[in-house]
Amino acid sequence: SGFGSSDHQGVDIAGRYGDPIMASDGGIVLFADYYGGFGNLIKIQHENGDITYYAHCSEFLVSEGDAVLQGEVIAHMGMTGLANGVHVHFEYHPGGGDAVDPLDYLPEMPYPYL
């Protein structure tokens, strides 16, 4: 079961076209390519085995296999794939498993969610 809708496992963070998208934690880029409704998608595997997704990017700044640091700019915000507006769709997969509501794990953020 999802939240927001039955097929939406994550949170959408609004922004302007080209805004920077930063890695939530350090890790290795597992995937950086176009992936269906996600559009341009980056997946990062973190040292603890967790995986985070960053979808609808307009441009990639990293490639598969790259090591990234927490806070590093990995992409620019866009609306590729199935997106009604400019935003980043963020997912959190503990241990690489099913997505969970990232708001249960993230600190409170000073910007709006769609």
C-alpha cells in the first residue's frame, strides 16, 4: 500500500527547473539512466545497504559506479517521465527492499512537498 496514491512510494519535492538535487547520504551510484515513468532516475546505494531514488531529473551530474558524498549535487531538477510539474521524486528503500515513507526517516525540511 502506498501513501498519496496506491502507486506512489515516496515524496515529491517541488522546485524550479534546473535546481540542484543533492545526495541524501554518501554512497555509490547504482543507476543513472532513463527509467519509464521515473524519467531520468538516479539510484544510490549507501554504505548501510539502503538505496535512495531521485527521479524526473533534467540532467545527470553523476554516472553509474561513481562514489558520491552526502550533499553532493548529483543532478538537476526537471520533469522527465510521468511528471505534472518540476520536482524531484525521492524514495527510500531500507536495506534495498521495498520503499517506505521517507518522511518517517528524514529531518523536517524547509521546502514544500507537492
